[in-house]
Amino acid sequence: MKINLSLLTALTTVSLFALSGCGEGQKSAQQASSGSAGKAAETAQVVELKLGVVGEHNEPWESVAERLKAQGIKLTLVKFADYTLPNRALNDGELDLNAFQHVAYLNNDIESNGYKLTRIANTIIVPLGLYSHKIKNVSEIKEGDTIAIPNDPTNGGRALKVLELAGLIKVDPAKGYVPTVRDIVENPKNIKIYEVDAGNTPSLLPDVAAAIINSNYAIDNGINPRTDAIFSDAIGEVAEDNPYINIIAAREDNKDNPAFEKVIKTYQTRETVEIIDKISHGNEIPVFKY
């Protein structure tokens, strides 16, 4: 049988091209598959965290959230209107972290509600101030005047200690940092103490002689804690056991989450300090090394 060499050569060439094309196609498909897998792995590596805060001025944490993106962490801020909810939300697993309270508040909430929460890092300390629309000096407070204070145990207790420092009352020293109105042992001017939700204290300024207002609520209401307070508790060198150091809190069973270390390191930086100083007018004092 005669073999047509021209035809055989042509068929061989076509076959080789077909095989080559098939190989290139497989290679391209493998590369596309590999690229998709890489993107999927990249997406899978993003850690999503929810952080509870109170109030509207959260620029330091907004900056931290932005800086954490490059580290594969998506930090979402969950805002609350008052202090009573973020610890419950954290304890119930609705949050991963919160940053709104000082140590005394956390300890009291744990004792009162059985929360399994713990402090994992320090943030700031904030002097607590007495404000007024009617007087310029504590000495102007008269017999029978009314002073509004926060009604939660720790902020209320601290408010009473501020009034004690101002020389207006004395409280039972055995009650430590969290005295109540019932623990007032001396009240020479018969001052009336009006207890109200901390977020409502600024709105009472037209109606009372003075009010103890937490700095975040003061700032939210256009009050400058540094220049507008007629009295505040003095802050010297801050000891580690100071109960009014503000903190980042986590659940006890999740406190060693490796992503939290990145959150803490990103927060505790000079950039964060500069933002804190700018928005608080120097009233919030960072309590960490950076």
C-alpha cells in the first residue's frame, strides 16, 4: 500500500498543533483556577470583628479600623446610646470587644450581672467634671441647690467622690470608689442629688445648679471638658490599679484571640494619641506606651 507522505505530514502537523493548543488551554485553565483559589483564600483570611462603643465621637477607633484593613481585619464599630448595653452585648456574643468603660464600671457590671468579661488593654483616663450654666465657681452653690449626677453605680459613685473633692459633701470612706447617695455622711449645704441616666445630664443644665457630666457626653453636646468644667477630679500620675482607667474588654473565653493583639497594637500608637488629643482638646489622657 502506498502512503501519501504529504497527507501524513499534514495530519501530523495538525495533531501537534491540537495537542499544543490543548496543553496551553489546560495551563490557562489551571492558572485561572489557581488565581480564583488564591482570591478565595485571600478573602477567607479576612477576620471580621465587632467593637462596641458609646457616643458619636469615635474618630480614634475609626482610624484604627481603617489601619487594620491592611492586616486582614475588618473592624466594625457598633454604637450604643448609653452605658448599660455594650457589656451585655459582649457577654451574649453579639460583640467581640468593647471600649467604652473604666475598670470600676466593668467590675461592678461583672459583679451585678455575672458577666464573663475581662480587661485586655488600657486606652485612656478621663477626668470627671462638674458643669453649670448658672455659676462659675463651686463656692457659688447655695443652700438646697440641686446637682444632677449619673445614676449608674460606678459613674454615680465617682460623681459623689468629685463632689467630695470639691468640698460639698463627705461620703463613707468604707464604700471605696462606689459610694451611693445613701453613703453621704455630711452635706452641710443640704444639696439635693438628682440621679439620672448619664446621657441625659447635659440636658438638665438649664434646670439644676450644676451637673456631673461624663466627657464623651459633654463633647457630644458642644461642651469643652478642659475649659467649661467648674471643677473636676485631678489626674496626676496614673497608677495601673486606678479604677478609672478606660479599657478594652473581651469575653474571658475569647481573650486570647490572636486578632485582638493586632487591634491593641494598632490602637496603642502615636497616631491614635494625636487623634485623641485633637478631638478631646487634651482632656483624655492615653494610658499606654507606644
